[in-house]
Amino acid sequence: MPQQPARCHDRTPSKRAACTRRSERRWPGRDTATATAPTGTDLHFVRGRCGRLLDHLLYRIGCLAGDVSPGGRERCIGLGYWFYRGQPGAQASFKPAAARGRVVRVQTVWRKVRRRLNFYLVKLEMKIGRERLWSFPYELAIDVTNKCNLHCSYCPTGRGEQGGRGRGSMDLATFRDIIDELGPYAYRVELFNWGEPLFAKDLPEMVAYAEARGVRTIVSSNLSFPLAEDRLRDLVDAGLSYLTAAIDGVDQSSYETYRRGGRFELALNNLRRFVEYKRASGRANPHITWQYLVFAHNEPYVETARAMASEMGVDCFSAIGGLHDDPAWAPSKAYSFDYLQVRGNRCVWLWQKAVFHWDGGFASCCAGFHKKDDFDAYQRGTFRRMWNNEKFRTARRIWTRPESPLPEGHFCSDCDKVRLFRGLPLRSGPASVEREAARGGARR
Ligand SMILES: C[S@@+](CC[C@H](N)C(=O)[O-])C[C@H]1O[C@@H](n2cnc3c(N)ncnc32)[C@H](O)[C@@H]1O
Ligand code: SF4
Ligand code: SF4
């Protein structure tokens, strides 16, 4: 195939010389006369004024859209690439010295723009109170398994309940379908809800699949079980973004009061191994949090745990008020928790976050445990229909039309958040909820 002449060779000798000098500066050692472009999927090339200008403009747009992360310039789109892609004579092997910070990731930028636009659409639809949504949720929670080894007294799984769906783990195909459909709009996915996520066989594959599509993954684990080194490494190497270790004590007795059946030293040691492997592998992720649920019995040890966490080198220590039916469990003061989170007179779950059970059950929010309370069952390619089905629209109406009567038998009608919002008495619910209500609702 004959080679296309570079544009500058049609010009006057002086312009040609200037062009060659510029090119030399950009890509030293490269002969302008034989300049050809990269091809295929190799997104490493921007060249010429046009590409530079577009590159710069899109960089500015990226900055406006909030893409000011380190290396943001490199992540900017360079449409110049498209002028060259697939040109006759293109040399697939040519990679111009990383293009000096003007390298372009077209898809990455488009994904960011799309997510950002959807994010604003969610906010807009929530604010104006739309019940039938155009937007997609920008957060996901996928309960990859409801199996667990512990018996925490406030958790239905810990009490041995199965919610009418049996014990199981989500299969990889269903997980991929959900990520394929919702991943383009979602910033992050929590891979847990009512079980111990590390008991899901395919967890590392799930993490890798979501992360590769730009969806940050979050795992919360009790870590109180023997954890093989390979398993630990696979999870970190898969690119997990956030790991929360739920350890609510500083020794066996303060720990096992709530985490029944758990072994404190084992959990602590596993947490330490995660920290050490992350450090040894030189990775920035996962961001590791020691989460400490505060109850009356372990409240005196919060600062001791904080000191242990700091000494161990975890990234974050988080003391959170634990919920419990028994008022005697309530700690003496408030610790942050978002159970009653309401923003702008809306329950955010119904606009911004989608929750799935391991069997594909589509729940209203993380509180949905029983199969009978599912709002739908996930089927590939049907999300928009499910997201706007009668149950979801009715739930949104509770918030957008506060004067309307609460729908009989609807899952949300029995929710404390709704009751607080409507000025109704709370259910005889968890002590922490009563306390939150007395303090005037949730923060965050
Ligand atoms: C049901 S657990 C499932 C994940 C995992 N098994 C664990 O315990 O971390 C989900 C989250 O709820 C938290 N949690 C458990 N019991 C709680 C309680 N009584 N009050 C508030 N949060 C609780 C856990 O610490 C965890 O972060
Ligand atoms: S470890 Fe997590 S899932 Fe298991 S019983 Fe406790 S809170 Fe529930
Ligand atoms: S049950 Fe409550 S928290 Fe859950 S979606 Fe309905 S209103 Fe929101």
C-alpha cells in the first residue's frame, strides 16, 4: 500500500523545516517523511495541531467535569487519534514515546462523561420528584452471597433466616449481565449485603470484571475465618478498591458479644495480612477500613481499637453506632450511621442506588431481606422497565407526594424513614433508630 505523504511536505521548504523541527521536538529520532499512524486498538497517538487543539479543549472540559486527578491530562481525549487510526500504511508498532503527556484514552473519557451526565440527571430527577426515571442508579449493591459463618444477633442471616430464598451465591453470568447493563452509569458497587462476601467463590472474578469497567468495588467482611493466601492475593490483585473489616472489639470477649461464633485473633490476623500484602505488592488499593460497630459493651474500647488500627497501618478507622432491637445495647452517645439518611425530602435509595440479592432479586434498598419484599427479579436487558415498575413508582410517590396516604401493604410504608418523614410514630424498632429520631434524623 503506498504511503500517504505527510501534509507538511506539500508546503514551502521553510515551513517544512519548521514542521520537521516541531516533530523532532515531540518525537526525537523519528523521520517525519515516513511518519505514519498507529492503528488497531492502540490508543497511544495524537498528532498535529488539530489533535492538539481538540486534546486541549477536551482536557479543559474534563477539568470542568471534575477530572482533575493526577495524570488527568493524559487521560484526556484526543480526537486527533481518529484522524490517523486505520490510515493506509499505519504502523501498528509505532508508539511515539508515550506522546509526552498527550496520550488519549477515548473510551475512558467517554465513560466518565456518560457517568457524570447520568449522575446529574439522577440528582435532577430526584430534586424535581420524578417517579418514572430516565436516569440509571449510580451506585449498586450486589449481595454476592448470603452465606455466613457468624451469628450476629441483629443480623437476620446471623439469626439463621434465609428470607425465603435459601442459601446461595450469585453466578458469574448474572453478575456480568448486571455490570454490563448498569456498569456504564455506576461509580461503585458494594459486593455485600446479607452475607459474607468472601464465601462467594467468584468474588475475585467479579471484582476484576467490575473494576475493568470502571466501577469501583467495595467489600465488607468479618474476616473471621481461615483465609488462604491465594484467595487473599487474588482479591487484592483483582483490583479491589475498598475493603472494610468488620471487627467490633479489641479482644475475644469484647468482640464475640456481637460477632457470635467469631474469633478475634483470626479476624485481626487476616486484616494484618491484607495490610501487609497490599504494602508488599506496592498497590494503592484496596483502601482498608477497620469498621467498629459501637454497642454499650464495647464502647469503652473504641480508642484502644483506633490505636491498634493505626499501629497496624490500616487506612481508616471508623466507629459506627450499631443498631440493635434491645435498647440495652445502645452506646452512651451517637456515632455516625446513615440508616435514616434522607436528602432533600427523598429516600436516596429510590433514585440513586440499585440493590440485588444473590438470586437476582431486585430490592428497594439494603433493608429488603425477604424474597416477598423484592420489587422485581433481574433479567438481562430489562433494568429500565424494572426500575420504573409499579412498586418503585409507588415508593417514590410516598416521597414526592407527602400528602397522599401510605400505600397499604407496600414495603416502604413500614419503613422508619418514611414514618419519620411523615411525622408518624416509629415502629417499635431498634434503639439506635429511636435515638437518631430523637436527635432529629440522620446525618451524612
Ligand atoms: C450484614 S453485613 C454483611 C457483610 C459482612 N458479613 C460483615 O459483617 O461485614 C453488612 C454490613 O452491615 C454491618 N452491620 C452488621 N450488623 C450491624 C448492626 N447491628 N448495625 C449496623 N451495621 C451492622 C456490617 O458490619 C457490614 O459492614
Ligand atoms: S458477619 Fe455479617 S452477614 Fe454474617 S451474621 Fe454478622 S453481620 Fe450478618
Ligand atoms: S424501605 Fe425505606 S429506606 Fe428502603 S427504599 Fe423504602 S423508603 Fe427507602
